Amino acid sequence: MSQPEVAALPIQFSDAAAQKVKTLIAEEENPELKLRVYVTGGGCSGFQYGFTFDEKVNDGDTTIDKEDVTLVIDPMSLQYLIGGIVDYTEGLEGSRFFVNNPNATTTCGCGASFSV
């Protein structure tokens, strides 16, 4: 018996990030919330990552479900994030969501800004 093929995801959603989103949504008491990841112009390297909670999914958005939560990415941002991993960390510098992005040629010290 062969295993069914799993379509390759354009971007990965780490267990740590999914668990944190699940916790934050539970605190907000709104199961409709989804984590939206986006890329905007700006920052010290040309582009910067953004994270927000959103209740809706727009036409053309890519969604990735994990741990009963949904990650949402708009098509314009997705082109800069393909092959990356949305992750979450807690450490001496505080806690934050971040993107491990193989497309970034340079990043800034804070990890929130990049160039391609």
C-alpha cells in the first residue's frame, strides 16, 4: 500500500507558532480569528514582515490549517515567503512570531526586515 501524496505547502507553519496562535485565539474568545502573515515595503532592509489577526479570508489568499488554527497569506506576500517557515520563539529578547525565509538575501538584526 502506498501513502497518499501530500501536496507540498508553499510555506510551513511550525507547531510552536500554531500552538501560540491557538492560545491567543482562546484568550480572545473568538474562534473565527486567523493569523495573517504579510509583507510590506519598509523596514531597514526594504521589506518587512507583519502579523495580525483577521476574521476573514479574501479571494486569492492561501490558507494553511494546523492544530485547528489557520494561517492566511495574501498572494502578493506569498511570492516573497515561498519555502519559508512561520515560527514562534520565546527567549531573552522576548517572544515573537517570525519568518525563516530562504528567499531573503539580507536581513536586519531584529529579523523583521529583509531584502530579496
